[in-house]
Amino acid sequence: MRKMGEIRCFLLDMDGTINLGQVLLPGAKEFMDYIIESGREYLFLTNNSSKDGSHYVKKMTNLGIPCDADHVLTSGDATVIYLNQQKEHARVYLMGTPELEATFRKAGITLTDQNPDFVVLGFDMTLTYEKLRKGCDFVRDGVTYIATHPDFNCPVENGFIPDTGSMIELIKASTGKVPKVIGKPNAEIIACAFKRREKFKQKDFAMVGDRVYTDIRTGVNAGITSILVLSGESTVDDLKSNGIEATFVVDGVGDIYKALVEYDKTHV
């Protein structure tokens, strides 16, 4: 088993791992600073498709974490890449926030509620009954149905709010159909992440996150080190109930920081 100190590039979840809302989790600043100080690299890999990449750049920067556009990959970004690979200038019926809509339009995708090529479900905090009704009609009619990510809940400072996975279940109850999912833990977003950091080999990566069914399964699916932090949604019991083994389980990213420092002291 590889040691934490051997990891050269960390794929990092944000909510529940590095921060909760506008608050950094314990040890996060030290961990992020040390990644840079020690010559390692990182990429924030988030399933939250309600915001665009610039939102997370600003958010992390305001929290004191060095971050630019190259450090952020959202499930919305990966979905856009996937759609453009399937069909250039695709017509999409999107259930998503205005920020996600802007990301799609910027990529040359036409958003429409007339004869779409695809139905896409994002983390739509602006979801209305009318948007949902139209989406379900298209899904029933056989339009290719895609979701940005499968997370059931999104952690916030005072608990959790329903995420895209919950909306997937609602649409399934109405239509009997499930979407192709792009975000963690699926191959499409993993391929995008590896391409962003293509100078590294597979063995150099680790996925760090607080959700077993997305973050840790991402590590398993990608064949890379996985580190479960217990600072967000999942517990140790969730590993067993999901039939998944994490490479490491820690209380938070502060423990990873300590492990890196100790490793580097003896491997100078």
C-alpha cells in the first residue's frame, strides 16, 4: 500500500472536505499551504454543478486558499465536455441554475424546451414544478437523459440540503428512468481530471473526500489512492454498507497534512 507522503497530486472534494460554506475545516489551510510548499499539486474536483468554476476560484481565494481556473473542475464542466464529444452544438433541455446555463451557452450548447437532443439534470436550486414537468415529459419520450452528478445531499453550515441524486430519484419515480451520470465517481469526470494533470502517473494521484458513494468510489474506479475524511457526510459504517474500502480513513485533512510532514522529514 502506498504511503500518503508518496502522493504527488491530490484530487480534492470541497464541501465537507476543505470547507463547510464560508468556513474552512480544521487543518485545511495548513494542508493546502503544505501541498504547495512541498512541490505537490492539487485539483478541486467538485460534483456541485449549481455554480461555475469562477465561483469556486473566488470562494477558495476568499478563504485564503490559492486557487485559479486550472485548479477547479466541476461536474458541470465535465458534462459540457461530454456533450460536445457526443454532438457539436447540441440542443439541451437543462434543469439547472443560471450559472450552469451560462456554462453551457459559453460552450456553444443551445438551451431549449423544443425538440432537445439531451435532457440534463444539474443541482438545480431554481427548480420549479414546470421545469420538472417538462423534463419528465422529455425523458418519457426517450430523449437521452444525463445528470451532472449523483450526490443525494449537499453539506452546508447547518446540515444538509437535497442535491441532484434526490432529484434523480424523484424523476425515476415519475418516469421509471435513470440518467447517465457524469460526475464523481464516473469515468467521464475522472478522465477530465487526469487530462488536467497529465504529467502525473496514475499511482501519483489520490482522491480525498467526505462521501463514500462518490469520492471514495471515484478512487476505487480510477485505481488510485482514496482518502475518506470524516468531516462531512459519510461515516466509517458507510464504507461497509456501500461495500467499499478506502485506502485511508482520517478525521480530516489536517491529519493528511501531518502525515505528509512526517513523511517528508524522513525522505529528504
